[in-house]
Amino acid sequence: MNLIVYTPKIEDLWFREMLLGDPETMSYNSAWGGTIPFPKEKQNDWYDFWIINHDGNDRFYRYLLEGNSNEFVGEIAYHFDKQKGIYLANIIILAKYRGKGYGEKGLSLLLQAAKENGCLEIYDAIAADNPSIKMFLNMGFAIEYSTKDIVMVRKVL
Ligand SMILES: CC(C)(COP(=O)(O)OP(=O)(O)OC[C@H]1O[C@@H](n2cnc3c(N)ncnc32)[C@H](O)[C@@H]1OP(=O)(O)O)[C@@H](O)C(=O)NCCC(=O)NCCS
């Protein structure tokens, strides 16, 4: 494995469109409708918001690139949630690449980037039925609270 944190170029957004449109990849999101459309006409604004004008440390978004095969395998992100006053993390690995350690490695790369950018702690709101909670606990997150819908996990960086 040679996992690289890669800043997508606008012409790389086909991968995000494919990732979010893949039913198997997005089944974890079934409570909120599963796949998410990310059509070309939304991509310029999205790119501007997440990659160009990311408001200092408010938004961070990268692809995970497997350097050995030169293939994109997933995405990592965090953003500052102004309402909650906390940083929230996101990670998605394309379904066909799961179970090979990319999730844990990608999450550790995300935590490293967040720490380098000055985040002191990071949270994730995980759907209550999402088995990926195990990965977060493996990586040193602790459960802050749970509701019937989500488990909120937190890690000090
Ligand atoms: C969560 C996710 C990123 C894990 O990716 P991955 O590449 O399969 O993760 P890894 O191979 O590094 O495995 C990490 C650990 O978590 C466990 N795990 C991760 N996802 C799991 C799942 N869906 N079901 C059961 N166990 C899972 C693995 O068993 C492994 O633990 P172990 O090493 O103790 O056995 C991937 O399943 C995914 O993209 N899910 C959809 C998005 C999501 O749920 N993101 C998290 C909330 S933002």
C-alpha cells in the first residue's frame, strides 16, 4: 500500500461523481437516501467552495490515491460545523477497495492533516447502524454520546 493524500483537480471530479453514485459504496447512507447525485453542473461551485475558497481551516477535502496503481480509492474531508462549534470528519472508501486497510490508513492521514492545520480535536457523527464505528474506536476515537440515529465519536489530536 502506498496511500497518498491528493488534492483533486477539477477534471478529477468524475471520481467523486462515481463514488457518491455507487450504490454499494453509499449503502451506509441508506437512512438518508443512499447515493448522492454530483452532476457536472454542481462541480464548479463545489470545487470553488471546498478546494479553492476553503476559508482557512474551515474546510479540508482530499482524495486518497493508491500510488502503486495510480488509482483513486476514496475521499477524506473535515469541516468546521459552526452550529456545533466542532470539526466533523468524513471518510469514504470505494466499496471495491474496502477491507484492505485503506480506511484506517486514510483516517490516520486525515487526522495528521487536521492536526498539522491546527485542529485540536475532531468528531464524527456515525449512523447508529454503521459498523464502521469499529474503525474509529480502533483509531483511538471515544464515544462522546449516542442518540437513536447517530453515535458521536471524538478524538483529541
Ligand atoms: C468505513 C470505511 C471507510 C472503512 O474502509 P476500509 O478500507 O474497509 O477499512 P479498513 O480495511 O482499514 O478496516 C478498518 C477496520 O474497521 C472495520 N470495518 C470497517 N468498515 C466496516 C464495515 N462496513 N463492516 C464491518 N467492519 C468494518 C474493519 O473490520 C477493520 O477492523 P479490523 O482491522 O479490526 O478488522 C468504509 O467501510 C466506508 O467507506 N464506509 C462508508 C463510509 C463510512 O461509513 N464512513 C465513516 C463515517 S464518515
